[in-house]
Amino acid sequence: MPDFPSSKDTGRPPRKSGRSLASTLALPSVILGLALAGCSVDVVDPNGTLPTQPQAAPASQLPTNAPGSPSAQSTRIDVPDESEEPEDPLQYARRSYYADKITATVDCASGEVVVAKSDQTVRITQDCAKVTVRAEYTNLLAERVGTLVVEESGEFSYVLVRSAAIVKIIGDVTDVWWDEGSPGVTVTGFDSKANPNPVRE
């Protein structure tokens, strides 16, 4: 029988046709010739795909000083103004605090003073047997007082006396300070206080 070529793999690489080998050898020469001639060449992938375009670097790879990077954005930091003095927690216990706020000055010729007008800063220039505060938002500066009464309607008040024998606070949110002595104190108003003055003036 005639011998036919065996279909078994001989272990040798397949032979290429002379034309394919010649084309492969000629391609670099063509590209080199075009490059020397000053022509630009787009190399096409053997599968026919176009060359990929260069992609922009992701944001995470941008330099830290790049215009769009987070570190390049300015950060505003508010610095407190050192020229502003902090509020004195005892300023309302100081007579000097009210020096330019006096709206009424009265004596105590009758022995008794009643403060009945709201939103006032009143100064009593004489000693009094009895002082009654029945107006809200009252600031009162008094001398020596026998009996001091802040009625329910006299809430939100600040009262400074040199001394007192009896202090009675019914109004809410009221502070009373005395400079001397140890008065008998009764406080029933909400968040109201009566204490010796720590900053006597």
C-alpha cells in the first residue's frame, strides 16, 4: 500500500509557509523604513483591535499638591478673638457693673420703698426699714435694709444690699447679695438664691 503522511504529532513545530515567513521578516524592515523616512505609524494588533488610548491617572494617584486633590483645598480655621474678654460670672454682684445703667435714684424718707416698675435699675441712697420689689427684671442697689421682700411678680431680679435683717424671696430666678451681717433668709422662688457678696464694693 502507498505510504500516506501520518496524522500523529511528530513533536516538531508546524512548518510555516514561505509567504508567511517572508511577510513576518519584511514587516520590521517596512516599519524601520517608514520611521527613518519621518512617517508616523500606528501599529495595529494582529487581532484587528485599535491601539488603546492612554488613560488619566485615578484621583488617588494625583500628586497631593494637584489643584483637584483634597490637600490642595484650603481649610478655614476660626481662631477666637483674644481681644474679647470672657464674661465675668460674678459681674451682676458688682455695684460697679450697674454704674452706667441707673434709671432711677430714690431716697427713703418714709422708711419704705416699693419698686413697682419693670425693667429698671434703681438705686436707694438711704437706709430703709423695708424694701419691696414687685416688678420683674429689676436691678436694685440698696444700703442697709431692715426687711427685704422680693414678691412673686419681682422675678428675674438682681438685688444688692449693704446689709439686711430679713431677706424673703418669693419671685423666681432672683439673686440677692448682702455685704455684711447674717440675715434670716427664706427662699421659695424657683432657682432663686441669697448669699453673702463675694465681691463687695
